[in-house]
Amino acid sequence: MESVLSDLQRQLARKQNFEKAVVSLTQIVIKDYDSASPSDRNMIYKTVCRAATLLKTRYTAVGFWMVGLRLFEETLKVVTNPEEKETVNSYITKCHEIIGDLQQEPPATQQQAERGSRFLFEGQLTVDPEPPRPAWLVAQNLLSRMSERHWQSNATLGQTSTTEAPNSEQLVTNDIEELLQQMTGFTGSTPGLEEALQASLEQAGVIPRGTPPASKEVVAKLPVHDVTEPLLKQLGEVECAVCKEQLTIGVKMQEMPCKHFFHPDCLKPWLDEHNSCPICRYELRTDDHDYESKKERDKEFEEERKGAENALRGGEFMYI
């Protein structure tokens, strides 16, 4: 039972396996909980709590809450400890809050049926609102407008002195803010607009790309510890910054070079997309040669800048 539940906990940590793992856990609760030993019951309950934590922090889509609701309802039928019952009841209440909000909204197809079918004759204008434009088209239009404005701005700047010319990056920032303010209320009806705009701006070089993920070799060498009572006393009340669960004796925790601890299953998805500690932003080495070269150049430039500042302060009263 212990190995089965450990495997389920690993599956719960992967979004693509979460629903299947919850269904399997529900079957274990129904069929095996009553006949299980006290230690196995405790592990089943902890796995159920782990699923609830992931629902609150990572897998917030309504579909996940629906499979979670059945798990919590079946768990409530078999647990006997008053504290455990209260905890599971709170999970069920949260599920009803999330799912209930969605069920109160009539589906789009039902709304269309209530409006009835409308036929348009030649020359007749539609009475329905214009459908939202695709996100990629909106982002493309924004970039086109920005490009046109900056072409005109550069032509104007050529006729002014250099000291009077505003910073080009500031112009870009102002344009983005202005255009987004004009689009207020429109992004809600255009799914994926923010993502498409972000990708388009990165492609155009207007904003920098995000940092690459941490090196797989470096991640593989990060030490993993079994939490013992002495280690727990040394660290105090420490929680995993990703799932917000407190460290408990017996669980495995992975240590970053900055001495912060995380569940391995929580840390891996983060480092698959980032190269820094979720708490203090301590950076790990990446496999991206361009990014590492740029970091070295920035570091050298910063050292030269500080050296120049120190030299200036030391000789500020010198006459040449």
C-alpha cells in the first residue's frame, strides 16, 4: 500500500496525470480504507490532503475540482477522526464554492438558443455584438500601430537636438501603456490576448525574453534529504514555498544552494521553466550559452562601472 500511495503522490504532482491519480485514489478510499492498518489509513488521508493542497495552489481549473469533490465525499464517509472529518468537510465546501460559481452561469449555447435563431436579409445589419478578434490579430495590430508611431517619432527626433530627444525605451513603454489602457475591458473578451501580446513583443525585441530553465545537470546534482527530527529542529517551522505544506518527518526535501528546501515534485516543474530559487531568486547555471555569456558580460560591465565610479570619487579634486 505504501508504494502504491507513493506512486500516486508522484502522479498527483504532474498536471497531465492528476485526474487519473485522483480517480485511483478515490477507489482506494472506497475499497481499502476500512480494512487498512492505522499507518496505511494515515498515509491515505495524507495523500487526500496532498490532492487538496495541489487543487488550491496549482491545479485550479474547475474540471480538477469536480474529480476532487468525489474524492473528498468518499473520504468523508470513511474517516472517523473528528479533526480529519472537519478538514475534509472544508475541502468539500471549497469544491462547492468553485463548482457552484460555474454552474450558476448558463452555457453559451443555451444563451444562443434563448435568443432564438435570427436570419439576416440582404442589406440588413446584424443586431448581435461583433465577435472578439483572435488574440494574435489584436497583438499584431498593436505592434503595427506602435511601429507607425515610432517611425513618425524618429523622423521628428531627427529635427531636434540630442539633448532634447527622449529615451526610445521610454517611448515604447509609454506606447504599450497607452494602447493597453485604450483596450481596457477588451482583453476579457479576447482569450489569450496577454500571452499573444507578450510573445509578439518578445519577437519584436521590445521586451526581453524570460530567463531559460536551469541546467538539467545542475538540477540532477541538487541534494535530496529525508527530513529527520534533528533536521526539523535545526530548520524550525519551514514550509515548501511552492505548495505551502509544512515540513514533516519522513518526507523528502530537495535543497537549493541558497539553503532553501522544497518537495522534489514541487521544485522540478519550477526549475523546468526557471533557473532561480522560488524564494530568494538565487540563480542556477543554465544550458543556454547566449544567456550565460550575457551574464558574464553584464558582470564585467558592472565591475568596470564600479571601478570607474571609485576612481572618480578618489580624484574628484585633482586638476589636470
